[in-house]
Amino acid sequence: MASFALLLTSASAQIFATNEFLQVQRGELPIIITAPHGGSLAIPGVPKRLGQEGERTNGKFVTAQDTRTFELAAATVKRVEELAGKKPYLVAMKVHRQYVDPNRPEKEGVEDERARVVHAAFHAHVREFVDEVRKQFPGGAVLLDFHGQAASAGTIYRGTQNGTTVLKMVAKHGPVALTGEASILGYLATKGIKIEPPNTPPGTPPETRAFGGGYIVRTYGSHTTNGVDAIQLEFGASFRTDAAKREETAKFLAEAIKVYAAKYLPPKQ
Ligand SMILES: [Zn+2]
């Protein structure tokens, strides 16, 4: 443990956390994919967070894994690269949510000093990538935050805080960039996928409260002074559990990203 304590205070802490506990890829496109809840590793010596018992009934924080969202994010990154010939950015947590939750502020998502390093490393990478795409792609960029929900197996829920975290996109192009046929969710709907809210303009009806956009999209969304358009995607089980269906989801997502980018994202200047 002594060596670990040293790491915590050294500049290598982030690199250590990255190599062990995060999947990170620097990209070439104005697309950042994050997946905070798909991990399955433990952090050696770190106890499970207290939120694990009776999580949904006693008001404590959820610590359940979003099953196969790590794999879905990885598959999507691969498909985008195949389709576009360039890489999107990726920051995916390998650690189980029982130990660290990057979609919560540190005081809620971390209960141990060693988990804090992993939480900080996750956010350091997202911040770095958001800053980088803002510089390289001043015409716009999108962050997609991947999650899994158990409320409806055949539905993808949209989370933008009812349009807040995609403020720039909507201001520049109108709600059609979030909900139209060349939008990411609009394209998925053309493939027969059920989207909730059903690609109606932001707020009409409001997004489902539990899936309406968490800490990541609230922190990095385009309503912030240094953010990008950020959409939380909550995938039902049928989009991620079965390997063949997961590949199909990744393929549709890659196509949706390509269609959106062609219409709304100017290339690098
Ligand atoms: Zn989640």
C-alpha cells in the first residue's frame, strides 16, 4: 500500500489509473464517446461503495453495472473508424460502478482515496479531449455518453436536460439537429428504433427524469463555457446484451454519427 500512496501524490497517478482502469483513445474526429458504467474490475484494496445495498429504495447511489455498455462503446468506436476512416475519441471505465462512479461528482461517486485517482483520471481525459476538439473543430463537436437502462429493453432514452446540454447545436441549427432525420437519434429512429422522447423538440414532452442527463453531460455540455454538445444515451437491454444485436447497434450508431457529421459538423480547418 505504501507504493500506492506514493503514486497518489505523484504525476504518474493519472497514467497509472489510465493504464490499469481506463480504456482511452485519442481521436481524429469531433466525436467523443464516454462509457462510465460498463466496467467490471475491482480496484485492489478498495471496498465496495455503500450505495450497493438497497440502492433503489433507500435513496443511496446506484452501483449496478450498465451491462455491456463498455463493449458497445468499443464496438461503436471500431465501426466509426471503419466507416469514416478516422477515429473518434473514447474514454471508457474498466472499473465496476461498485468502486467508482464517474457520472457523479467526486463527493458522490468516490468513497475511497484510491478510487478518487481513477475518477480524476477519467475526467482529466474527458476534459483534455473536449478542450482538444473545441480547438480543432470550432464548427462543433459531439460527446455521446453511453449507458444502459432496465426500464424498457427496446428503447433508447435521450438525456440532454431537455436540450440544455446541446444548447449550441440547437441555437445554431434548430431542434432538427437533435431530433430530425439527419440527427443522431433521428437517424436511429429511421432504423425502426424506439427513441424516448420520440424525437419531438426538447421539452415536448420532457425527457424521462431518471435518464435525462447526468454529471458527465452536465459538466461537458455546450451550455458550459468550455463544453461541446453532449447527449446521454440510455440503451435498453436488447441493444447491448446479445453480441450480434450489439454489433448491429454499433453499426447503426456509426451510420448515425456519419450522417450527423456530414450535415452538421464542419471538417477540421
Ligand atoms: Zn449509467
